[in-house]
Amino acid sequence: MPKLKRYLLLAVLVLVSGSIAIFFRARVPVPAVPLSQPVAHLYKNKDVSIARIRVKAFYAVPRDAETRTDPNWKDELSAALEKSAAFHALQFRGSSKLSYDIFPAPVLLAHDEALYDTTSTSDGNPHALINVGEEIERRVFRKSGDLYDETFAASDPHEYAVMAILYEGVGASGGEIYQTTLQSASQIAKKLGLPESIIYIVGIDSVSGFFIVNRNYLAKDPLAISGTSVFYHEFAHTIGLPDLFDNNNAPFLNDIMGRGREKPIENTYIDRNFLKAMGVF
């Protein structure tokens, strides 16, 4: 049997956040629940339950940014996750629960920021998402990693796992992970009818989606006013929700995938049509 490849499909990306779809992983079965209780699933994908979501959260600091390490990072990340979990529970009417674990110490990355960002930080900086995510995968989730933590790395097959990266650098992108038996980006692009330039092979297999957010969104005004909304917006890409912007960055709707990401999370919402396509109604 051909070895499964993990690949990232770069989709619609906008100025302050990016929507990407990342392809790897066998899907989580929908657990048995009473018929009267709705079970949320990925956007337009009933085969993948998100009744239970587990976010594994990290604070990642490039080598040349170590002096900028924020002593309050854990409080900022905890607050964003707590508010996101409450927003998620309200929007999904109890059909999906978001839980989280925070890696206890900053992940001091092995290289300078420029290596993770490569030549461009535009379109949400997906290069940082991929490069930082792959390093965390190697160092934290694999037994050979210098930061491997058996308890933290453990997974529940009935949970939909997501990696969250609070980044001491530029970035706001997120997406799902899928799998394919195709062996190259050109083969994947041909099958999907898309340009090869937006296909990336990735080396992450511990989670079903991942996202990255610049720490300034949570810590510095005026960005922090809507920072948790941006944080959840990027998380929402990991469960399939697309950006609601046109090519000129003009929003189609006012929900959190459109203009609503610019508001405090207490004042925004997920569009009802999205929720219908995820089994909530």
C-alpha cells in the first residue's frame, strides 16, 4: 500500500488571517448519542464528529525573539481559550465541547524567525504555521523529541485534536488536516484541479488541524479588543469554516468568519447556515 502523504492546500487568504486546508489523518468516528441530541461535525462533512474537541496549545518563540518572551503569555493564552470555549459552547448549543491543554513552558524554537516565515509573511503567514507546527510535532509529540511529554502528547481517539500556536512573531492562519495516497504535490494539484503552488506537503500527524496567531492579537491594544475573535476565527478554519471575504478583503457577512472577527468575541456569532452545515440544527 502506498505510504500516506500529508499535504496542505492553501486556500483563500486575507490580510490578517488565513484559511488553509491541510490534509492528513484518519477521521474520528461519531460517538453514539441519543437521537434527540444533535452531534456537531466538520463543516459539510458528517463523517467527522467534533462533539469533543481537544486543543493542544503552545507558546512558540523563535530563537532570535527569546528576549521578547512574554512573562504573561500563559494568562493571555488561557483567557483566549476560556473565552473561545464559552463562545463555542453557546454557538453550538451544547452539541460540541471545546477543551484544552496548555504546554507548561514556552517552546523556544531552534531557529530565527526568518527561517519560519521564509520570504513572505503575507496571507496570514502560512509558512510559519507549517514550519513551527512541524517543529512542535517533532519535539513534543514524538518520543525522540527533546520536549516529549507522554501525558501531554497522549490522544483520545474520540476527540478531534487541534494544535494552537501562540506565536512571538507574525501570523494568523489555520486549517484542517486530511490524508491522501498520492505521493507528490503535483499529483494532488492535478486531482483537485488546483495550482501546484498552493499545495504543501506537511509532516504533522498528531492532530486533525492546527492554527497560528501572533501574540499581539491577545496582548496589545487596539488588536486585543478583538483578539480572541481572531483567535477563534483561525481555530474555526480547523473545523472547516471558510473565510467570508472576497478578493478585495471585503466581508460577505457579519459573523466571525467575516466582519465579526473585528469585534469582541462577546459581540459576534457563527452564521446559522454554517451551523446547519455542521449538524447543529
